[in-house]
Amino acid sequence: MILFRDIYHLATMNDAGERLTNVNVLIDGPRIADVGPGIAAPEGSRIVDCSSMLMIPGMVNLHHHFYQTLQRNIPPAQNRKLFDWLTTLYDIWANLSPDAIRASTRLACAELLLTGCTMTSDQMYVFPSEAGTDLIDIEVEAAAGLGIRFHPTRGSMSRGRSQGGLPPDVVVQTADEILRDSERLIDAYHDPEPFAMTRIALSPCSPFSVDADLMRDTAELARDRGVLLHTHLAETEDENEFCLKEYGVRPVGLMESLDWLGDDVWFAHCVHLEENELDLLAGTGTGVSHCPTSNMRLSSGVARVPEMLERGAKVGLGVDGSASNDSSDMLGELRICLLAHLLTWGPRAITADEIARMATRGGADVLGRPEIGTIAPGMAADLALFDMSRIGYAGALTDPLAAIMYAGFDHRASYTVVNGEIVVEEGRLVRASEEEIAADGNEASRRMLEDAGVDTSWMRSA
Ligand SMILES: [Zn+2]
């Protein structure tokens, strides 16, 4: 057992939004055993002094593409909007290898854990024929090695350039290959039980890289097997135009016609929505992964999140792939979210409390995890702790929860706990070496970029 003793400030994220001070939290295996003042530690327990710590439930990342950590900040993809950005990158992604997937998964998961994220999704949708068929298997193994709770999604692209899609034909697969591999992954890794460490979801990439038949067949398979569905939606004006031209409807209308709305579906982005589409998402319990940094980076727009929350829609946060963020800084995403909405919709649009709730309980709700996202007895022991005695928070402690969004310049968690295990301790990974992960990431990045003919002359030698 582990006792987190004398916690300076605790944001429970329970229904009442209770905050507690000077309390203890006892965890027993994967669960929180007790929360309150004066709880004693049974003999042999580990004790962690939390007298300067803010404790929140671990944050949940709803959207990522781990492999893109190897293409952060590359000059040809700076200053581009989505469609140009994608066509620039597809040719680089065609060089993905098993080693690149391992290195990028470790890099992304390390950054997420170090910034207080305890459960993440990932969408892997580029399967170059030469890279083999076990790229998601490699992700599962690498994520488990670092100790993060993981919802990998089996992405897919079936509509290459010769079929009117955006990706080159060399990175797309046939519907048959995609559906067979989706079933294989569900059989191998999906754990439907509460407290599961790994759950699979299915995620055709987007309306412009997958045809309607595959979207429909994927939904049927997911419902047959009881797994969630995920895709990109309504990210840009270009996508709206594509859907109107190709299908005669806007993206949400297309999804409705394909039986792709419901509480087993979540969409990344949802930037360009009209009133009735906001109503439809909220009314059907369809989840949204809001990705503010990525939407700013690609000049896509700002999602109408305050209106989604008003309607009771299920919304969480996603850092999105690292070619459009360009980091996996979970806490940083909350700050960007706060500032983006205050700027776009006005000073009363959203509060720091609402954003913290979205990033924790909100995300867990989207992924169908009622046992995660609240600090209370019986709930999952997924926790993030931040040291509020750091210089960046000095002068900001009248509201310690809001302080981690309004103030601070170092987004590193002091402790991150997943499934009852301390995986970040005093701001460092417990199970792996950060230096090694960074060096491996740089090496894998260099190989991919050189193969694609990108200028790497300024890259630092290991
Ligand atoms: Zn994405």
C-alpha cells in the first residue's frame, strides 16, 4: 500500500467538485482505498510526503499519433494547413519501421506521464507494406513497458490518391486487410474489465482517406465486438467542402448516415460545427476530443467547446499527433485550452475548473471508464501530483488547481501514479531513462527524415 500523506490541496473531481486540504490518500493495489484526514498507513506501507503537493486524478489524453513525435517541427511542415501539411508528411511516413514505432511510442508515453497523463489513446493509421503487420503490437508492448494505461486504436486508410483520397497508394490497405487485423488486435489485447490497462478501439482515419463502405463495416465490427469507434471529424473547412462535394452532406451528416453517432463513438477536433450538429453530438452522447494546440498550429480554428459543455456533451482533451502540436505536454494542453477560449469566446466562456474536469473525468467518460477520473474510495489509483512550492506557482496559490493552468512554466508532474504504481517519482520516469528515450527518438527521426530526403544537416549528432 502507498499513503500519500498530508496533501496540501486535493481536487477530487467528484460530482460536487469538492476540494480537500491536509488530507491523506491511501491506495491499495490498483484502487484508492481511503481518502480523508488522519488516515493511518498499515505497517509496511510506503509513505509519500505531499505537504507541498496538489493532487488531481491522472489526466486522460483522447487523441494522439505517437509516430509523429519523430516529425516534430520539420521545416517543410511548418506554416501549413491540414491538407498541404498531410501531403508533405505522408511521403515521410511511408518510411515508418518497427524501430521507429517503438522509439516514438516510448517518447510520446514518457512525455505524457511526465506531464501528469495516466491514460492515453493513440491512433496509428499508416501501415507501409514493408513495415510488417505488427506495428500496434509494438506500441502495446512499449506503452506497457513505461506503465501508462493505453487505448490504442486500429487506424486505417483505404482510399489512396488513385481513388480520389489524399494519401499515396503505398500507405493504404484494402478493407479486407484492415478488418482482419482489427479483429486480430481485439482478440489479442482488448480487455473489457474495469481497471483494464489495455483496450482496443477502431478508427478509420477520416472521411477523406477511407471510403463509406469501410466506415460502415468498421462500425458493424466494433459493435459486434463491443469496442469503441474513433475518427477525425470536422477539423477544417477543406474537409467540409470535400464532404459536400463527395457525399452532398457536411461531415456530421455523413457520420449520421453511416451509423457513426452514439456513446461508443468519439471524434477528434469537431471545430467546424453548426448549432444542429452541436445538438446532435450532445443528444447522442457522442464524445469529442478537443485538440486546441493542433487546431491553432494548423490554423484550423477553435472548437465551440463552451457551447458543447452547455449542452452536456461529452468532451475531453487531446494533444493530437506531434507533427501538429509539437509535443505531448498534457498539462500544457490545458493552459492552451484555457487561453484559446478566453481569447475566442470572451472572459466568461470557460473556467479552469471546467478544463481540469474535462481533462480528467471528462476524458475517462469519453473512453467509457467510470472507474477512472475521480479521487474517491474504490476508484482507480490513477493520480497526478504537482509541487506547488515551485517558483512558477509562487504568488498563485489562492486557487491551487487553477494555478497549474494560469501560472507555471514547468509542466512536469512530481509524481504520476497509474493503476496504483508510481511511474514518475520526483519528476523522473521510474521505469526508463529519459536520456535514452530522447537519444533513440532522435536517431529514429534522423533515419526517417534522411530516407525521405529532408535536410538533416542541422540535427545534433548523438
Ligand atoms: Zn489526429
